[in-house]
Amino acid sequence: MTTNKRIAVVPGDGIGKEVIPNAVEVLRASGADLEFAHFDWGADRYLLDGTTMPAGGFDMLARDFDAILVGALGDPRIPSNIHARDILLGMRFQMDLYANVRPVRLLDESLCPLKNARLDDINFTVIRENTEGLYAGMGGNFKFGTPDEIATQEDINTRKGVERVIRFAFDYARANGRREVLMSDKSNVMAYAGSLWQRVFKEVARDYDDITPQHMLVDALCLQMVREPQSLEVIVTNNMFGDIVTDLAAALQGGLGMAASGNIHPGRTSMFEPVHGSAPPIAGKNMANPMGSILSGAMMLAELGMTAQAAKIEAAVVDAVREKKTTIDVGGSMGTRECAAWIAERVAR
Ligand SMILES: NC(=O)c1ccc[n+]([C@@H]2O[C@H](COP(=O)([O-])OP(=O)(O)OC[C@H]3O[C@@H](n4cnc5c(N)ncnc54)[C@H](O)[C@@H]3O)[C@@H](O)[C@H]2O)c1
């Protein structure tokens, strides 16, 4: 019986094509029993033959792979961003990867823009609803392009969608030794969706008497993330608020280059990706920070049960940051390849 895990690798566009192959080398160095298959989905392929996601692609991923590692999608030659929508949002929505998990951990005090921040001050996780909300693409334009134009964008919140992501957050807290789950919304003005989130949160919390439920309006949460980040443990919120607060969170941990994420549906093929985009201005220059991708790879291993290898990779990234073996965005002087090679060498030791 084979124990290896099959990983679909989609580097995508821009710096995705640099950081992902380097992250794969680090994964190989970890000794994890992985088999990689590379897919060229992205801007170049779309411009070549019009393919965004091939027919049957999502079914194939779910059937033939244990996990997916994605770089970034987005290219200035495709202003509509249609390929990114089809591929990236396609994976999240079509494969029903409903929990976007964003660990926010400071690896070195020098990386934090907050005055006097200590290492332990920034160590929380955001669980963002990933399949509904304002990102469901419901709405339209009426009298388009005229002075009377009306645009609507609907915020979709289903009972099922809200409940499962809240339950995921409580399960995550329990599995990771956390004591508190904070639900964040804007229920003072978005009353209908807010009411659903509030009611479901209270109901689900009753099943977890070892975890304290908390609530904060999302504007207050932004303030808290900067003023008192050490008070935060696990945050659960909707798609739009999660998108915004996780960028603020990335700044607390040293910038977009450091941030990792998983798009998870427990028991199914899940997808892991750095938080950053394709960064066209620095693409192809060996400048991009590979750590977000490497840490996303470590998250993937942990999710696949390869926790020892995941821990080895995380420890090597921590060493790299502390020894300034990093790219320039986080204070070092290495290139993408050199930084990743240093980490791979440390992992392989
Ligand atoms: N998940 C994704 O695939 C994703 C996410 C965000 C943006 N995008 C797409 O990426 C393109 C560029 O978007 P953007 O500029 O708003 O966001 P971006 O994340 O690409 O870049 C924002 C800033 O962060 C810097 N940066 C990002 N990643 C870095 C890294 N690894 N190392 C060093 N610096 C890094 C960039 O140079 C830039 O200054 C757009 O087409 C956008 O749609 C894709």
C-alpha cells in the first residue's frame, strides 16, 4: 500500500511562478512522501489557448489529489481577471472549500510594525468564510453607464454556510489548544445577516463549553488588532471582513510575503496558498519572499497528517528570519532562490 500524498501544484502568474517551485523544493527536502503534478493554469495558458480551468478540472483535482498548492493569479494583460476568477474562486467555490484559515504569528520581533511588540503578542488565527457573502457574485447593474445607473451586490449568508464555518472555528480552537473564539460582524448596521450570524454563533457555542465565545464589531476588531493583538485567539468572520482583516493581520506579522493560508473543507481535497498576489512589478526578478508559500506548504503537510515534517519546515523558517536569511521585504539581502535554498538546506539537516 502506498502512503504517499499526491499534490497538485498550480504556480499561476507573476511571482507565483517563482515562489511555488522554491516551496516545492523545501517540501521535498522535508522528506515528506509526496508526489507532485504541475499544472500550467494561469495567464500565459489563457492567452495561448483561452483555457482558464479545463472542463472537469475541479472533479479531477478532488478525485486524483490529496491537496493543492497554488501560487497567485492575476496579470495586467488580462484586465478582466477572468482566469483568476475561474481558477482561484473556482477552486474555493466549486470545491466548496468553505474555511479560509489564516494563522497570524510573529516569527521575529523585528518584523512587527507595532512599537514594543513581543513575539507572543501576535499569535492568533482568522477563519474567514470562503464561499458566500459579497463574493458570491450576486447582483447587477441597471441602466448601466447612464447617469441613473444602479449597482447592487448581494451579501449571501446561508444558515448552512454560517453554521459550518462557525463550527469549524470552534473545532479549530479546540484542536489547537485555544480558549476563545471571537465572531466579528457588523450587526449594528447589517442587521439581517448579522442576526443570522449572532443566533448561529450562540447556538454553536453551547456545544463547546470549554471555549469562551466573544463578539466584536469588525471596526472595533481592527482597532483591537493594533492596540491589543495579544488578546486575540481565534476569529471567525464573513468573506469580505475576513479578506480585509487578514491583510491588516499580515502587516502585523511582517507583510504579505510572510502570510500563509489554507482553504479547507475537512475530509476533502483542500488548497493552500500564500496570501499575496502575483506582484507584477517584482515578478521575474528573484525578489519575492518565498516564506508565505513555504509556510503554506507546511500548513498543507500538517493538514495531511505529516506534522513532524511541517514542524521542521516552520522551525527552519523561524531560523531564517532570526538569522536574517531573508529577502529584502523583511530586512535581508537574499534572492527568492537563495532564501528558499537556505531553508531547504536547514530542513534537510
Ligand atoms: N490569491 C491571489 O492569487 C491574489 C491575491 C491578491 C491579489 N492578486 C492579484 O495579484 C495582482 C497584484 O495585486 P496587488 O498588487 O494588489 O497585490 P500583491 O500581493 O501582488 O502585491 C502587493 C504588494 O506587496 C508586495 N508583495 C506581495 N507579495 C510579495 C512577496 N512574496 N515578496 C515581496 N513582496 C511582495 C508587492 O510587491 C506589492 O508591493 C492583481 O492581479 C491581483 O488581482 C491575486
